[in-house]
Amino acid sequence: MAGAFLTPTLSASNNPSVFQVVAQNSLMETLKPAFSQIIKVLANCSPRHFNLAFKFRDELYLLLNSALQIHYLKLFSSSFAENFYGLERSPVLSGTLSLKPSYLLLVLVPYLQGKAQRLFEKLREDEADGVVFETKTWNTLRSIFVKLYPFYHCTWELANLGLLFLYCLNKSKYHSLFALLAGYNLVYQTQDTRQSSSDLQQKLSSTRGVQQFMYKLVSSAANGLTVGLEMGSFFLQVVDHWYNNTSAELKLEHKIVGPPPLIAGLKPGLCPLCGKKRRGDTVLGSSGVVFCYSCITQYIRKKKKCPVTKEPSQEEQLVRVFYNQD
């Protein structure tokens, strides 16, 4: 199931080039944003049916990604992205690849890092806008986290960049911190690996019951994702060509958009929640109503709906409004 059109047939060395290493890493980083975008579109089209999925999109992706990566780690000793480029993981210190460290660093650690990044962005914005907790301890912990997280993130990224640079110079077997911590280096898939993977696939397909159903389900999803990625490059070229040809025509069209419908009880310049003059004007996209930033942020986090129209809403639908002071 490797991406044959991207895999070299002959190579002087069994070590992949830095371009292939970067490419498989970029592919892996693309899967989660693509999944989140699909869930976001579905939630915008049908909030009642997909709001829960959008709220727990990280956890939903964690489950799907876990099944996908465990499938490839067991069959091919590689992640989905590594197998797509015809690569596999070769243990450096031991004879066999340990699945637990590979799974933890491939799935769980990126999940926790994504949560930490999102938490940092939210707490930093709250601190800048003067949003405070009820207790002084939480305010202190937030301040410490907001100050220390950038140093951790910078150190992590610099360490990965340094290892990739050493790998490029053939000074290191490891191309990333994940590879170093899990104890593997990337090599091209061998004929023995493909044969053993084929034998294991036949063995799993011959099982019965729930195990066979789960294998076929994950295997079909993996094959579909592989074909989709291969066809997606051509599809994106077509979309890009169409967009570039029509964008010039669209820019010439001047559409007049009328004002939103009037909502009874709203007073110009005042926040519907606190009743005072708005501070940090923020529009809620689901209703078009303007609130104080701190008021609507805290309300949306608790109620998940517009306080005026009662429409289901998410924090991602909040848009800050800034005025020209000239």
C-alpha cells in the first residue's frame, strides 16, 4: 500500500533523503487540519447534528488516528505517512521495533501538544484582554504558563531543526526528537518487509468475528485515504486552475449586502450581556450581534449558544472588531 509513484526503485543508500523525511512529516501534519476542516464545514452546515463532533474534534481525530497508525505500525513498521513514501522504521538499539513508544510519540504526544498550544493561545488572549479568574492562584498559574510555554515550544522546534540539519549532513541517524526518543531511524522498505506485511495481512483477513471486521474497516479506510491523497494532488491542481481563472471575474463583481435584520431590545453601543458600553467589540458570527469580548467569551464557553438569538455557537465564531483611530 505504499505510494509507489513517490518511492524510488533504486537507491545507492538505504537511508531516505532529507526531502522524503520532510515530505512524510508534512503529510502527517496535514491530516489533522484537513479532518478539522471537514468537521467544521459539517458543523456550519448542520450545527444541531455536528456541533458535538466539532466540540470533540480533537478526541475524535485521536481515536481515528490511533486506529490508522496502529494498523500501519503493526503491518509495515511505519506510520501512514512513512509508508506512503515507501519508508519504514528500523530500530537502532534493539532487534525489533517497540510499538508502545512509537504509538505514544506518534499519536498521544502530538495530541497533548496540540491541546497545550490551544490552551496557551486562549490563556494569552484572556490575559491580554483582562479576563481574570476568581482566585489569585489560577491567575498566577496562568501567568507562569503563558510565560514558560513559548520557551518550551522554541526549544522543541530548535532541537528538531538541529537533528534534521545533522541528518542532512549524515551526522545523525535520527531526523527528529520523536525518532530519537522512540529509538528508530527511517530506511527504505525492503522486499522482506513487504512480504512479511503481505503474510500478516492474509492472516488477519482470514480471522473471524470482531477482529476481522475491525481489520477490514481500518484497512479500507487506509486504502481510501492513500488513494485520496494520490488523486488529491491532481484535484487540487484543477481547483487552483479554476479558481485563478475565475477570481479576476469575481473581483469585478460588486455585490451590495444589506444590513442584518433588527433585533428588538438591543441598544447601540451597549453590550447585550452586561448592559454597559462595549469594551473590545466582538461579533458573534452565528447571529451578527456585537458584545464585549470578555462577556461573550465567557458566555459562549459555558452555554455554547448566542445569548440573544439562542443559535448554537462556538468560540471559533467570535470575531474581534477594531476601529481606525485616525
